[in-house]
Amino acid sequence: MTQNDDLGRRGERLAADYLAGLGYRIIDRNWRCPSGEIDLVAVDGDELVIVEVKTRSSTAFGDPLEGVTDAKLTRLCVLAGAWRRAHPGVRTGGSRIDLVGIVAPRTRPAAIDHLRAVA
């Protein structure tokens, strides 16, 4: 496991805790299929929320959310459909994609930026 893997896992834990604090119910983590991976799947009210988490230790190379490209958003939309098909028993009104950017330096508390309904 690399240092980046550790940072990514820490970021996903921080994001899940943050979202749970907002009332989201986390129902899946690191779900994989041939098309890719979803970091977190949650329910917020009656909406299914696909969550992409980007974590960096600093902003020296830019904001974490700058790493989410249009191609990544398109892939997340495809993954959302694949997740729904794989979990037909989960009934929600609609779905959306949220982004969570985390800057997690070793010596200071993490900063969390949450963008709702980007797609």
C-alpha cells in the first residue's frame, strides 16, 4: 500500500463521516464494476447520491476537485446506472452526483469542500 493509497482511504473515511454528519446514510463504499469504481454511495432524503472523493495532502498542485474532469463525471453517470442495476432493491426517488474535495495535511486538521448535485 502506498502513501497515496493511505491518503485516499483517509479521505474517504473523512468524507463518509462528514456526509453522515449531514444526515446522509452511507450504503456502499468502493463499489467496483468493469466500468470503474464509485468511492461512496449514499442516500440523502429520497435521493441516491454517488460521491466522488478527491484527497490531497496540500494544494501545491491545485485544489483536489480540479482533478474531476468532464470524462470522470461522464463515467460517474455510467457507474450510477450500473450501481442501480446491480442493486434493484434500493429504491430512491432520484439520483445525483456529489463531489467531496479534501485537503488533509499531516500536521493540521483536514479541510473539506462539498459540491452537491454536480451531475
